Amino acid sequence: MAGPAAHALRRAMTFAPRIERRTLFAPRKAANPEALSLYRDILRASRHFHWADKEGEPWNVVLRASARKEFEQARDEPARPAASARPADRARASPPIAQDPLLVARMLVVGRECLDRTVRQFEEAQHRIQSKVENTRTR
């Protein structure tokens, strides 16, 4: 390791000897591995959409930007207040940081189903096009 990052790391280890070396180099864990997996699968699937839309922008770029926007909105969405709470209590309470696990699970299931359905339809259309080309080929 060389450069400014190495210098900063050596300096941090000099001034903070109590910091364990493994915590400095430990990989960050995803807050929700299922969400990360779904996001990566969406990015992989978007590679197949290479043609352009009406504005001339490739669909894979549009899909990636849309997926990023959707995941950021879902991450920032606050949890719903408890059903047993009175309306006055709900209005005064600050929005909780943690999300409702059922809401997160529902969003992940719906997102996965939508991705699977889209990929399946794309593969079926691709298969139809390929079989039509093979049937109409003159050579």
C-alpha cells in the first residue's frame, strides 16, 4: 500500500494504538444482504437491455438509474408508527430510524418477483426472435 492512503493509515495507527488492526481493514457488512443481492441482480439483468429509448439513452442506463433511485427512496422511507398508538402520539413522535421489518420484507419480495418476471419475459421474447430468425433464414 502506497500513497496518501498508506500515510493516513500509518498516522492513524500511530496516534490511536488502541484501534485493532482488524477493525481498520474489516470489510463493511451490508445492512441488509437481501436488498444488496436484489440490487446486484437488477444491475446484472439491466446489462441485457442495450437498445435505446425514445430519447436515445440506452435502456440499461435508464434501468440502473431507476433502480438506484428506488433503493435510495426505500432506504430513506421511515417506519410506520405502531397501529396501537393514538393519532396524537403518532403526530408528535419523531420518525424512527429503523424500518418496519415487514415492510422491508414485502418490498424485497415484490422487487424479486418483478425482476424474475421481467427476466423471464425478456428471455421468452429473445427465444421467439431467435426461433423466428432460424425459421425465416434462407441460407
